Amino acid sequence: MKQTGGPVKLRAFCTTAPEVVSLSRAAKLVAAITDNSGKKGSPPERRSWDASLPVLAKVLISAGLPEVAMLIECSLPGSSQRVDAVLAGTHPTTGADSYVLVELKQWTHAELGWNSPRIVWSLHTRGDQLHPADQVRGYCKYLQRDVAVLHDHGVALYGVAYLHNAERQFVEPLFQLDPDQFGCLFTGDQRDEFIEYLRARLAPTSGAEAAKRLLDSEIQRRTTLLKSTAADLRAAGDSLVDNQRLAFEAVMNRINLSRKGNHKSVVLVTGGPGSGKSIVAMSLLQRLRADGRRVRYATGSEAITKTMRRTYGRQERELEKLITYYKSLTTMQEEWLDVVICDEAHRIRRTSTDRYTRSVLRTKRPQVDELIEAARVPVFLLDENQVVRPDEVGTVDLIRDHAARAGLPVFQINLNGQFRCGGSSAFDEWVLNLLGLRAFGPMKWKDDDHFTVRVARSPQQMEDFLRAQITETVSARITAGYCWDWTREPDSDGLLVPDIKIGEWYKPWNKFADRIGGPDDPPPSWLWANDPRGFEQVGCIYTAQGFEYDWAGVILGPEIVVERNQLAVRRDANKDNKLRSKALFDEDFDILIRNTYKVLLTRGMRGVVIHAVDPETQDLISGLATPLE
């Protein structure tokens, strides 16, 4: 079976300044952008295109640069984010390709927020905003990292923010942020200076070839968090994009303020799968550690904690000591830490007490209270649609409620981008609607340049397809709903028992034991998602959650059926002992199962293959996405 889903190319509407002006006058600019860039755009975005892009085009014409290529709404590889415009041409001095990324803002007034040079308040937006020069700086570093043609040291790359409706005097505080090659700022009354800036970086010749080289360039896919080195993490903060960077700066600002003014506060960072919560968390850990702050990174997941320790602890022993469990913070002296970074906070338990807790340490105190008290600034990163166990209670409302009881202010940042599932926010919405976590119900999937969705007629066809995708750099895993018994001990030959049987196809669950065996043995449960040997077993929600791989195969178990053209949940088909309690209401069970499949379906970075055991469910899914050949 052939490989598919290779690296995508950048996508943009490639045009010139005179054409933009002409399209604008004919009221055809928005249609041209949507037809050629692959982005439909929300109503505010469309209004912004009409208002800002002709202004930039007229600046280029006035600068004598009408032939410079304008790549409008240029995609970032593996991300749902876009650059307003990339100007492509030739450098007037070196003759090499030269690219200027432009972030356009219609702001007229703006000031710095929270006494930070990187957080901005504007009359035109709600809440905190990332400084526009920092925004375009992040785009530059992201593209430089992932686009092969930009690895050439001869190629010039620049970033600029243009606040074309503003006068400098009304946004003066924004100029406190030092400019550099990747991030500088001009206002409307600095139009002449902006023109000189562009002339110094772009020659008055055609930019068509430079634009083609950029759009045709090979994409070097981003390194996953658990394939990053400790050195990568130290530099990760520089290439955080948009709200990732805003979250990072907001947390750092709260920490600095708490230290200066002896204030305690709580920070919430929310976002869907692949929005960058964990990379923000690990970037914070590295920065705070470098600054000499007392910090811990904690999760409620054994798989994530052990894998993080193994991945980074082998490189830096000191880093390993900073990675821990929520329950390990329960005996910590109140506010002994400057910061505790609670990743995967949707996995916060009701209490930290479990069967392994010594009797003298047993308590009914809420775990969230212990985490809030563990540091001067507790930071919680979570996705409420990933709560999958009855004893997991991590929600925004819960954290806010307990912070309010402690008299603490809460600062919340939403990571609304998408950096998994090929950067396809459309796929995330498709999954939410498919599973009834949105009101619209199942919808037909339309393949895009970002992500591939296929339906397998059998688990064997799924396995064959996924196996064909695997290379040294491309990974794949198969997961399933917990609808089959699990023999936890190997058989007499030391082999895992193939508990999952669907027709003539059978596979074992991932290894239950957490100990590492020989090179020919299955990986321990906590390494299943990251060890290549994991493809030979089927993973469950507890080994897949929090991880990512290139291709995801997902088996919808017999607990998922069709009722009135919607997916419904059958409780009696589930085999998970954690969900068997009679005290668990049907309504709660239903949402936990839907959340489970939401997690499983959104682990892939390139694509997902789905098979449903129930025939009617399989028919429904087959009508929504393209079947495998």
C-alpha cells in the first residue's frame, strides 16, 4: 500500500500590489483571497483584508516596488496560523532572495499591559494582545525553522508590523520593545520611513521566482515535544507563535509581579489538542530554571511524567528532578515554590489520596487546593474536552472557584491555534461535531492541504495502510476504545495475549507492565506512544493521552452506535473498570466516552484512519470521509 500524506507546501494568494489595488476597487479582493489561499476567513478577517491589504499595496507602489510578489494569507506549516503578507523579491545589495513578513493592524490607540513590553492593550480588541512586532517575530522564526529554502544563509528574512491607521504618539509605549531583524514597528505617520525600510530590503524587480521558491520549498516538519532535545527546549520560547507567545509572556509577567509586589495569583492556559500547551509549559520550565526560580513541572499522568523524565533526564539530570507528579506536591511547604506548572490539568483528581498513600498522609483535601498552595504562581494548562475518568475533575470553573475561595485573582489565556492534526482547526471541529460535543452533528469531511482523514473497511486494511506510512521519521499508532478484556500478564511463552479480536484480525493491548524489557520485547505502557515497537500493540486512552504521532489509527469499539443519524454510547459494551461504578451517572459516562474518542482521534499530525466495529456506525463514517482504496 503506497505512502501518502507527504509534507505539504506553503499556501498563499500570490499576487502583486497593482493587482491588489485593482481587485479592491472591483470589490473582488476577498473572493480572490479565499479562492487562492485556502482560507475562508471570518467576517472580521474579511473586513480586515479589504481595509489593510490595499494600504500595503499602495505603499509598495509608492516605494517603486510594484513587481514585488505579495503572498497574502501565507500559511505556517503544520499550523492554523497565517501571515498577513509575505513580500517576496530580490535583495537590492546581495541579489539573493529576500522576504519581508508583514503583520497589519488597524489599531489607532494602544498601550502596554501589565507593565510588560510584550503585552498590549488596544481599544480595538478584547483582552491582552501580543505585541505585533513580537507576533511577526514569531512567524519569522517559525518559518525559518521549518521551511528548507530559508535555511540558506544567503536568503534574507525580515519581519515588520505596520499599524497603518495609527499615529506614533497614540501608540508610543509600543516602541519600548527593542526592534530587530525579525520584528520592528511602523505607524501610518511613518509611511515614508516604512517605504525606505522596504526599499533597503527589496529591489524594484519581479519577485515571482523568489515567491515560487518559497511556495515550492520542502517543509521540514516541526519536531515533536518528545523528540526535542533539552537545547531545543531552551530555544523553544523564541519560536512560540501568537497566543503561545502571549501565554508565555503573560505567565512570566505574573511571576515577575508576584516577586516584586509579594502578590500571589493563578494563571489558566486553555486550548484544544495540539494548541501548544505542553511546549509552552516546557518553555516556561526552561526559562524559569535558567532564571534561578524555584519551579516544578507536574502532571497527573504516569505515562507523560515517566516519558518526560526519560527524554530529558538522560540529557540533563537536573531537569529530570524538576519533573514530578501532582500528588508529589501534597507535602510541599506552602508557597515553597515560585511556580508550579500543572500540565494536562484536566487530569486533576478529586484528592491526591490513592491506594498507595500511607495512612498518616491520607486526606480528603481537594488536590486543586494543594496545587494552588504549592507555589506563589500556580499555572494550569488544560483542555476540558480531555477529561476521560470519573475521578478527573480539572475544569476552568473548578480552578476558578477554588482560587476565589482562597481570595486569589485568576488570569486566563486561550490558545486558539492548532499545531497538531496538520494545523487543521477544521478537523478538530469535525471531530467535535462527529462525537456530539458540538451541536451541529456529523458532517462530511473535505480533505484539505493540512490533514488526511480516511475510513478503513477493516482493522487489517487500517494496519496495512499505516504500516506503509512508517519510516525512520514518520510514526503511526493504532488505538481503540476500551471495549475488550485486557489480559495483563503475558502467556506461557512470554507473549502479550491478543485480546482485541475483530473478525480475522487480532492484536494485543499495549503492555500493561511499566518495566523496560529487552530490545525485542514490547515497550512498557508509558513508552508505547514513543517507542517504534508500540505499533505492534493497540494503545488505550491512558497510554495515548498527552502524546502525538504522525498517523493515528482509531478503532471505534462496539460502545459507539448510531441513533437517529447521530453517534450514541452503549454503556454495556465498555470494559474499563474505572468506568464500571454504579455511582457514575449515565450522562457522565456518556461524556467521558465521547471525550475519550476525541482524544484518540486528535493524536495524529498528518492524518487519521478510522474503523468502526458496529456496521451502522461504519456506514455512517464511510459516508462522511473518503474510504481507503
